[in-house]
Amino acid sequence: MAREPVSDTAARSKSQHAYHSLKERIATEELIPGHRLVLASVASELGMSVVPVREAIRRLEAEGLVTFERNVGARVSMIDDSQYRHSMETLAILEGAATALAARHLTAGDVRQARELNRSLVESLDHFDPRLFTSMNQRFHAVLFAACANPRLLALVESEWVRLGHLRDSTFSFVPGRAQESVREHETLLDLIESGAPLADIEHAARSHRSGTLAAYLSHQHPDETTAP
């Protein structure tokens, strides 16, 4: 088999580096919504040409994290409730499927780790910090779906997590009461996994859990709207 030209490999490697660097800076809000992404400036910061940076920005645009405006160029996407809703609905489906596919591959140690994380979440309710809760909540779910054997599905789930981090610092900041319901649902989900329940039941529980957080947010922010199941 012919080897790929070194120049092409290097270009792809630089594009990957630029993509991950920009994506992380967006997720951590170092690059805030509306921030203009000047190709030459970003390339200079990363020590590369504008070509791999342009490719990276195109990928981010496809994920909805960056938008292009005529006569302006690329900007970090603005926060929009409809985008948040769409991401949560998408994540409910993707994460539910990934959790179900991972269920039979979880070890006793994985389940024990998840239960310990959920206990920490319960304890954190006494001195509630939405950001900390969100971070631990992500760690909890990551344990449950990390064993999914479909790398493409995992990549999609992780991409939506990043996108949500860009759209909302923490949903629990808006609906702190949802946190108590969330930890109870975690236990139910773990019981289903540990008991070897049908994968369809596990997927439904994981999906409903995510949808429940979206419904709580929408009922708080837009009480007159009807939420999707």
C-alpha cells in the first residue's frame, strides 16, 4: 500500500490540533459567544499557516459552534435557546443509545465508581454549586457510556457535551431543584444496569433522564411552551 505523503499527514495533524484547541477554548468560554476568529491571528497563535486553521473552523461550523457572517468572517456562535433544546434532544437520543450499548460491557468496578460519583453528587446538594454538580454529573455519565464499542457514537456524544457546555454553563443554575430528581434517576439507571435489565429499558431510562432535565429547564424559562417527550 502506498504511503500517504508526509505533507498531507502533517497538514491533517495541524488541522486536528487547531480544531481541538479552538473547541476547548470555546467549551471553557475563553472564546465567548460572538468572538471573532481571525484566521491569521489564530494561525499565528498556534504556529501554523491559515490552511489547517480554516479546515478546523469549517469543522466547528458544521458542529454549530462557529458561524460565518458576510463581510465579518467567522465568529463563535451566539447562545440560542432553540440550539440548546436541539442539542439536549439530540444528546438524549445519542447518550441513551450509547449507555445501552455500553451496559453489558461495564465491570463491577465501573458500576461501583458510578455509584460513588452519585453519592458525591447527593452530598453536594447540601452546599449546591451548579458548576461542580454539572462537572461531576458529566463524569458520572461518562463512566456509563465510555464502554460503548461504537467509536462514532461516542464521538457524537462527546461533541454534543462540548456544544452544551458552550450553550449553557450549567442547566442546574436555572433549575437547581432538578438536581435532586437527577440523582434519584441515576440510582434507578444503575439498578437497571446492575440487574441486567433489557437494553431497551436502559436506553429508555437514560433518554428520559436527559429529556427530564430539558423539560425542567423549558418549563422554568418558557412555562407556556409545550415540551417534546
